[in-house]
Amino acid sequence: MKLLEEVQLKPVESLKGKDLLTLLDYTSKEVQDLLELATQLKTITKQGKCPRLLEGKTLGMIFEKSSTRTRVSFEVGMQQLGGYGMYMNARDMQIGRGEPISDTGKVLSGYLDGIMIRANSHEMVKELAEHATIPVINGLTDLFHPCQALADLETIAENKGELKGLKVAYIGDGNNVAHSLVIACAHMGMHVAVASPEGYACDANIMAKAKAIAEATGGSVTLTTDPIAAVKDADAVYADVWTSMGQEEETQQRLIDFKDYQINDELVAHAKSDYMFLHCLPAHREEEVTSSVIDGPNSYIYEQAENRLHAQKAVLVSLLA
Ligand code: CP
Ligand code: NVA
């Protein structure tokens, strides 16, 4: 507690013991408080004063899919907070051989203090959370990527100051990253425009919920098929891959369907001159974004990737401490 007072850190009390499956389950105030805590944790970590609030605690990290950023940032984050992040490849676990997810959740709750999981199916992660008695954190599912969205908004906030009223344009597939970005922007009273080709729009149900949040915060959510309209006067322009993990068979078709949705110099000319380019990474240069943009002066991709570490520490401290 002493360390906590010294650095005046405020874990988000209302989130203690909760899951993080989607930011739809959090209030706008909770999202805002997490973002502020993330920036505080970043500052004190860089001063070498990250408090060991998770001393003796273990986070199990289950992966059904590949990862660079999520795995390393959660593992390092736990270590910086004095705890331990235990990597588990789902293929090596009994869930890979058909053990019920309910049993897995109950058993792991006896060993661990929290579970981070990257899974194919959001429904499966919900089931895990229902049966586990410890917090479950979504490290990406087919529907959501909430930790990514927290890092994204932390990055915009740290560079632009205020988030409220800013415009974010997401160009591409209406996927997990898009859903979480839209929800997070809605919570923060931002204007978010998503441009996707016909047939690749965001999930209508999720968008209806995000729009309801935006109505309460003074933000807005716009879906379009026109990338120029989406990017017009944007403060941030966001890309993700056209083919997500697990969709590899659709790669050739998607290259055709998304060809007019590349973020290039011509498109970003419609954004504000000081726009930020963001990408959750990994990226495919010359597909969803040209090298001139992603490696250009308006790109914040490495800072954004680093912020996964601090945003997730804010989540870990609030849920597990
Ligand atoms: N952005 C992201 O989640 O990266 P990884 O797939 O490397 O974890
Ligand atoms: N939409 C991408 C994000 C990767 C971090 C995927 O699901 O593969």
C-alpha cells in the first residue's frame, strides 16, 4: 500500500475480480480510468518504480493462436508487477484433446489468480469465464480484442491530449480489432468511422451496442463502404490485416475484395495533416497499408505496440490486485 500511495496509483476498484471479455461489459468511466492508469503505469515504469502489486500472483496465459505482442507484453507486465505469467499452448493442454472448457476453468481456478486467453471462439471464452472463479482476460477472440483497443486509445490520448471529439477512421475488415476499437471510441465520446467492403462490415449487433454507448457519451459510430468519406478530417487512421488468423483459405479472395481499401498516401491526404497512423500489427506492407504510410512520419505503430504492456498492466492491477 505504501508504494501505491507514493506513486498515487488508483487501480479501478469497481473492476476488482471481474473478467475482461469485451469493453461492452465496462462503463465509460471504467474505460477512462483504465486509460489514465495505463499512462501513470507507463510513466512510473520508465522511472524504474513499477509497484509490485501482483507479488506472488500467477496469470495463466492460454494460446490457441500465434502471438508476439500479446504473449510478451502480458508476460513482461506480470513480471514488472512482481508476479508470474505462465505460457500455455492450448495444443499441449487437455482442452486440445476434448476436456470440457468448464472443467478446465474450474481446475485452473485452483492454481492461478487469473487467466488470459487467446482463442478462436468468443463463446468458448465466455464459457471459460462462467466456470472459472478467477478473472478471465480476453487476449483476442473471433469477435473482440479489448486489450488492443485500450492500448490504441492510450496511444492517441498520450499524443493528442483529449480523446473526446476526435475522429478515428478504421479502414478494412469489420473484425475483432474493429469491434473493440469502435466500442472503446464510443466509450470515450469519439467519432469513429469504419469503411469496409460489401460483405465485410462489422457485426450489426455489436455496432448497435456501440452506438448506444456513443449516444450517451456524445460520440458517434458510422459504417460506410467509402474509405475516403471515412478518412476525411480524421485524427487517426487505423489498419488491420485483410485476412485474420484462421481465415487463411480466404486470402486470395480477400486480396481482390479489399484492393480499394489500401491505406496509401492518396487516401491519407484526406485526413488531418497531423493524423496518426495506427495498426495493431502484424502488418503486411503494400497490402492493407503502403510502406510510405506505415513507415512514414505519421506512424505510431511501435509506441502503440509498447502501450499494450502498460494498458494491460492497468487491467491486471485492477482485476487481480
Ligand atoms: N496485436 C496483437 O495482438 O499482436 P500479436 O498477435 O502479436 O499478439
Ligand atoms: N484481426 C487480426 C488481429 C491480429 C492481432 C487477427 O485476428 O488475426
